Amino acid sequence: MSAAVPALALEQVTVTFVSPDGGRYTAVRDTTLRVQPGEFVSVVGPTGCGKSTLLNVAVGLLQPSGGRVTSFGAPLAGLNRNAGYLFQTEALMPWRTARGNVAAGLEFRGVAAVEANSRADEWLQRVGLRGFGDRYPHQLSGGMRKRVSLAQTLILDPQIILMDEPFSALDIQTRQLMENQLLELWQANRKSVVFITHDLEEAISLSDRVLVLSAGPESHPIGEFAIDLPRPRDVAEIRLTPRFIELHGLIWHAMRDEVLKSYAQQLQ
Amino acid sequence: MRSSSSKLSLRFWQLALFVGFLAFWYVATSPTLLPPIYFDDPHKAAFFFGEPVKVFERTWEWFAGGTIYAHLWVTLLETLLAFVIGTAFGLAMGLWLALSSTASALLDPYIKALNSMPRVILAPIFAVWFGLDVASKVALGVTLVFFIVFFNVYQGVREVSFTVVANARILGASERQLLRHVYVPSAMSWVFASLHNSVGLAFVGAVVGEYLGSSRGVGYLILQAEGTFDINAVFAGIVVLTAFALLLDWMVTVVERRLLVWQPRGGETEKM
């Protein structure tokens, strides 16, 4: 696998934020993350460890202070055109209907409105929102809005899908439904996925590989674990298998000190 | 949700209040019904406050005789032109300044100064520049409408969620597409929120402009009536203006409902 050109490679990336009053804050230091085509990688770590920062660097919203970012071998200039991004917070355009939101990316690329809309309807059906095309975001529940976001990103068929705690605001049942749906869609059309989460169980049940980050500031990878659970998986059932529990114990052991460290920092 | 019977009773009391007010006005200004309480001459109350029946008669004459329509049309035209031109300018300037930090830093003190200036005082200047006809009233209305729209657009663009902008960029929006599909719709929601204000002020600009110097319009009618101490005609003019303003406001509400379907409204619970 290491011989192939990675879909996304962050090499020795350091991100230092400078505040207007001259203060410096290094969120991420010397972090290397390589994602192969078709690979599902999760990044876990305690709150405030710079996980979102890494994703923003990968998509090109942030320029790293040091290090290199390449996508399919080409250094990144501006936004990463191979990537789709699923945000943690609301990112839908509230003045567009569900259909309009899903079709937006195609319209921006110059696809005719009629075709864009009919493909948007197909995608709405695929994420289980058939017949909801004319609704505005405020008329949909949180889980439905996430589905619209997912369809909005996947309709463009990006080679890399970056997900920033996309399901963290959902209740547990909705969340497991969404996780299974995501796996199903991914299984059908394997793209590279970088999935950010603070939930270790979610990370293990979805991924091929889990990268653990240390507590911030200057967070860096402290461990990498291959997840050899069989696919296809059901996220609710896989949590009960012995191998899952074993992996969970292993990774949690590596994470625990960092979580406590981050918790202590928050109390200060 | 208010039940329909209590809504009906609310309507009844609103109407009762109106009738009561008219009755009080009628009784208090009638030269014969009450002995003079405050004024030495029984006709003085009517001279100062008008008489509701005569006000109604005058209004009726205007509409039945057809003299009012030309004046109303002029006032309406001035209001519409002031609203459209002021909104267009406000939208353009608001978008420009909100998206260009250099321009906004440069022009900031001037915008502030122009906004704090009592702009009604410009009316005589506009009369000199644009004459006594429609144009000078439109100019006054534009200065009033512009700032409302401008500040709302500016705010609207600044308040667009960072995530929505970043998301649109990642979905492939060019700068022009961002403007058209993200910034303008967001700004428009703020413009619509201020629609009642800006239409109202366009109307104020038209009427005040007419009142300060003109040859046509409802403001002109009032000015003429005042010149001949015809207090009933002044009140008739005020009644016509008020009814007209209410009509405009209602039209704005209708337009707003049609255009802002995407915004959640209070009491709307449809969610599935």
C-alpha cells in the first residue's frame, strides 16, 4: 500500500496561529497523515487537540505554517479540488431548498439546472429523503439536514471526503443510522475518507485505520492502529464483538493520559 | 394559537375604540352639542380640531369628484421611485463596502457623518437642484431609504456564517457565484426585514418634500389647506395619507411572505 500515491498526504505539518496582539498558538506540530485511495481513516483525540485544524489544512482553507500537503502527488495550491468537506456545524444555504442545496455544487460547475435538479433528486432518494426536495433547511430535523449535507458533498463524487465530527450533534439512534448509511454509500463507491471524531467507538466501527492525536497545544500523533474488523459492518452490532472490545481497550489505553491532560487544562 | 372567538372579540373592541374616538371628536368639536367648556366661542373647537363629519365629507368630495387621484398618483410615484432607487444604491454600496475592507475603512467616517446628518434639511437644496417637481422629492426619499438599506446589507453580508461561505467555496463556487448565491441572498433577507421601514421612509420623503414646496401631491394639498386655515381639509389629507400608508404596509407584508418562505416564522411548527 505504501507504494501507491496517497490520495492525501500531510507531511510534517505544523500550524501556528498568530493573534493580532502578537500571541502565538501552535495547534498542530510535525504531524504526518497519509491516506490511500479508498481508505477510511479516523482521527481521534481529546477536545481542542487540533483535529479540525488538520482537516482545514487538508481542504486548503488554512495554509500550514510548516510542512507540505499533497493530493494525488500534486502540492496543494488554494482549495483542494479533489476533496469534499462535511462540516460539524450547519453549512447548508438556508435560502435554498434541500434540492437546491444538493444541486448547488453541480450548478457552480456549470451543469444545467434541469439536470442538476434531477441528479439532486436521485441523491436525496439515496440518503433517504425522497419527497423532501422542496423543504427548506429550517423545515428539516437535524438528522435530515445532515443527510442533505452528505448528499450535497457526495453528488460531486469527490476522491477524498473530509468529515469533521459530522454526526456529533445527533442523538445516538440517528447517529448510528447515519453511520451505517455512510458505510453503505462508501462501500458502494470507495473513496478516501478522513473522519474526525472525539468518539473512539465511532472511529473504530467505521475505519480501516485510527490515528490518535495528543492533547493540544502542539498536538501530534501518538499512535496509529489498523482496524482489522471484517466488512461490511453494522456499527451497532460490531461494538459487541470481542475484537472490537480488544481494539477499543488498546487504543483507549494510548489515549487515556492525553484525555486526562486535556481535561486538566480545561479546568485551569 | 388564539381562538377565533377571542380574535373576534379583539376586532370588536378595536372597532369600538375607533367609534368611541370618532364620537368623542364629534361631540367635543360640535358647536351646538356641548356648551363651550374651554373656548369662549363655541366655533373655536371646530376651528382648531376640525369636525369629523366635515373631514369625511371633504375626503368623499376628493374621491367622488376625482381631484385627489392625480395628487395621490404623484405621491405614489415619488414613493416608489425613491424606494427603488434608494434600495438599488443601498444594495450596491452595502455589498461593495462589506466585501472590500479598504473601501469600507476609507469611507467609514463619511458614511457615519451623512447618516447622522438630519437629512430632511436637504429638501430645500434638492428643490433648488431638481426643481419643484417629482425629482426633488425622489431625491429626498432616496437619501432616507439609502441608509436603511445600506446598513442592513452591510450587516447581512458581515453576518453570513463562515461555514456557509466555506462550504460554498469547497463546492466550487467562484467569487461571482459566491456573491450571487451566498452574499446577496443573505443580504436580501436583511433588506426585506427593513422593508417596512424603508417603504415608510420613502413615503415620508415624498410627503415632506411636497409639503416644503411643490405643485402637486397630497403633501401639497395639505399645504394649500393650511394656507387657507381649512383645518378639515388638513385632517382629510392626513386621513388619506394614513390610509395610504397602511395600504403600502400591507402590500409590503404580502411581498415579504412570498419572498421569504425560507425563513422560519414564529409559531410555525412544521417539522418532520
